[in-house]
Amino acid sequence: MNTPSTRKRKRPPTWLLNLMTALVGIATLGLGVGWLIYSWKVDLEVPYFAIPLVLCVPVIVAVAFRNIWD
């Protein structure tokens, strides 16, 4: 039987999945860079501890988004 609980989620085409993954990663990077610039202007100092996080978190978010369909 194909009940809703046993059905697998339909995977979108690979090109669309790649495009959506890239857009999610770029959007997350934009949010991180925006926060970094905002905090630099408001606090008048760069939070150096956050620079590696701003660069690494978009990759983690994009991979997690991509794994929804795997």
C-alpha cells in the first residue's frame, strides 16, 4: 500500500535541486555578511570570531537543505 507515511518524497530534477541548494547557500551567506557589516557599523568593531562562522555556516545549511531529498 502507498499510504502517506510510507511514501517517499518526490525528488525534484537534479538541475533544480542544484539551483535551489546554491540559492539557499548564497542567501545564508548574504545574511551572515549583512549581520557582520551591521555589527561592525553599530559596535564599531569587527567580531573576528564570527568571520569563520559566516563562511562555514552557508555550506552547512546548503548541505542540510540538499539532504532533505536524499
